Amino acid sequence: MSATPATADHLDREVFADYLTRTRWFSGKGRTFEVSGIRVLGEVPGRVEGSPRVLIHLVEVTYADPAGGTGGPGTERELYQVPLAFYEHPQGRLDHAFIGWWEDPTLGWVHAYDAVHDRDAMACWLRSFEGASEGEGPISFHRVPGHRLDTGAHSSLFSGEQSNSSVAFGEDALMKVFRKVTPGVNPDIEIHKLLTEQGSDHVAALYGWVESGSGDGQVMHLAMLQQFLRTATDGWDMALASVRSLLGTPELHATESGGDFAPEATRLGEAVADVHRQLAASFPTETRGPEAAVALAAAMNERLDRALDVVPDLAAHAGRLRGLFARVAGLGGLEVQRIHGDLHLGQTLRTAKGWKIVDFEGEPAKALAERTLPDSPWRDVAGMLRSFDYAPRSVEHSQPGGEGDAELTDLRRLRAGEWAHRNRNHFLVAYGGDLTVEQRVLLDAYVADKAVYETVYEARNRPGWLSIPLEALAQIGA
């Protein structure tokens, strides 16, 4: 086994199609698709005697039923990264990650496993980072100066992830392997690199990344290596714990509860403001004219129109929302910059040294080129405010009790509303202080737009939770 296969013509596409449907990170489950192409990007270069060959495969998927009703059959395509560890003999310890076995024209008979599940394969990645030499080979490993890697650390694959695969190397580093890839610069790497070089306290430091040519002259980012925040607490989980503590003793006000979250909401608001300032200082900013406000309002109205087809209950709020969007159209312009793009409590980590913001990839449903465009920072703020509303409401929906005790149910509901209001206010004051009339209009519109999106999601996935965004919309402009 000495040469990288020149083609992937020998591979059975149905084998890869079957594997994709068994993974958590494939976004096309339930849709009609075919694997329309497979190519080998190259070999991970950190192999030593006794370790497997690790080859990165790019699998092209073509859909016959385009999402959202756009385009014709066979026009929507996605690319997925599938790194394979090749062994001459079966590896029982990796049965759960087995993809298939076949005769390779260069390597002979091989047993192929998804490499992220294999410690020996992941050790090849780690050694490749340690010996990174920019620009060499079809797969290139890049390093950010300033951190020495522990090349002897064992890997551990995180479970439960929906869109990527994350592998921890001991307590030192964390590698995120992008599964769905797109030619072009990945904003998660781009922003982490910049903030790391600036010494930001609000992100996990970037240690390095992996890239390949896309075949059309563009770079394609495959993975990123960053600081492992081993003792960090997920912001969403932390908020839920606070709510449960409060609703467990609903006779107490949030200020009297041992799990009061308001100080954390304040610190989080300060962290988000700092990150926005750093992004504004490092990426181009723009002052757009009145036509940009008109276009934004039109887009919000269009999303509302589409949502009304799915959620008829929105009709009760449509008039007020259109009035709010009309006020957006009347604004004198928009200030835009690089932002997170998909900010909520689940994109934050609380560490001993403060809050960290994670996952700067932006909204997954948007095209990569759109995710890197300047946008209003109030979109990020709105996403966080909606998250503060969802935390107590989700606990309410998942908690038993109240049957036959209307007073207890009403009291818990009152406390949940107080929790949301209190933490939204603490976050917002820490983020921006006193808002101007124009800023408040824009923020309210982004909050409404986000809640409209949530009604569609809940109607399709969790109808019992539809009341959460609908009740929020009832309060806007009331």
C-alpha cells in the first residue's frame, strides 16, 4: 500500500449512499437522492508504520426532489466529506463504523471504516498538524503559531452532533471535521483565525485547519483544530438548569432563586458586544442606504407570506407584523458588518474565564457566499433574545405537574415569563445600553422574523410547541 488511488471508479456508489443514510450528519435523509460522484481528494500524510492508510473521499449527492421547491429535478447537489481508514483485515473494534470492503486497483482488498471513529487513523491527522507544511500535497495542514500540540494524545469522538464530527485529542485540542463541504473559505475558520490572532477572550483559540483545492481554483476547508474547552458548560444547558431551579420552587422570584441567570446574561451580553466590535474592526463594514431597509422589509414580508401557508394561526398577528416591517422600510439605512449569523444559547460555552462564542459557520440553510456577507448585528442579538424566551418555555413543556392544580401551573408560567423578561433585559442592557428608536425598530423586526421562522419549524416538527413562538409574536407591537 504505497500509492494513493488515482480514481474512485471502482467504488460502489450504493455502498456510500447506504452509509450516508445511517449517519446523523447527512442532511438528505428522507429525500430522494443518488450518489452522483465520488473522488479521492488525497491521503492524510501523517502515517507511520503500523497505522492505516487514511484517504479523504468527497461524495457528491444529487437530489431528485429539491428542498423548498426551487430548481428542477436533479439540479440540487451537495458535497460530503467521508475520510476512510483502510485496513487489510477486518477490525472488530470498528464494526460500528464499517462502510464496506472492495478490491482497490492500487491497494488490493481493503476494509474501509469511517476514519473519525478510529484512534489510529486520528493519530495520523494529529501528526499531520504537528508537521504542517503549508501548500504541500493535495491535502494541506496549516498551523496557527503559538501552541505546541500533544501528539501522543488519544482521540475521542463526540456523540450526538448533527452536522459535523468533532474529535477531542486528550484534554489538549478539539478537531471539527466538516461533513457537508462547499468550495470557498469557511467562515468558522476565517473568524476563529482572526480573533485568535487578536487575542480574543471570547473564542476557543484556533490551532490549525485542513484544506484542499476544490478543482476549480477555490480552496475547500475540510477541518479545523482548536482549543478544547474541556470543563466548559453549554450555555443552553446552563440556562435550562437555572429555569428548572426556579420552577422547582415557583413561590420564589427569580432574584431569590439560587439559580438566578441574570448575572450570566449580563456577562454574555458584554461578550457578544466585544466580539461584534472585534469583527467590525477586522472586516469591512458598510453603511447601506434606504433601499437596503426597503429590501430587508420586503424579505421579512415574503417570509411571513410563506409561513402563513404553513401556519394559519399566524394570520391573527400578520397585520401588526406587516406594520412593524413597514417601519423597517422607512428607516434611513442599515449599518452592516460581519456577524455570527446563527447566534443562540446553544452556540455559547461558559468557562472559568468567561463566555466563549462557538460555531461561526452561520445559518446552515444559507449558501456559503451568503453566510459571509455583512449583516446587521441586531440579527445576532435577536437570535439570543429568542433563545432566552425558549429556555423557560421548553422547560414548561417538558415538566410534568399542574394537572388538577391550576394555581401551580399559573405560578410556574408566571415565573417562566419573569425569567425570560429578566434575562433578555440584562443581556440587552449589557450589549447595547439605551437603544435608539431606530435600533429598537430593527431589533423588534428581527425578533419577529425569527419567531415567524420558529412557527414553521414547530408546526412541522413539534406541533405541541407551536404556542411558544406564537405567544411571543402576540407580544410584539401589542
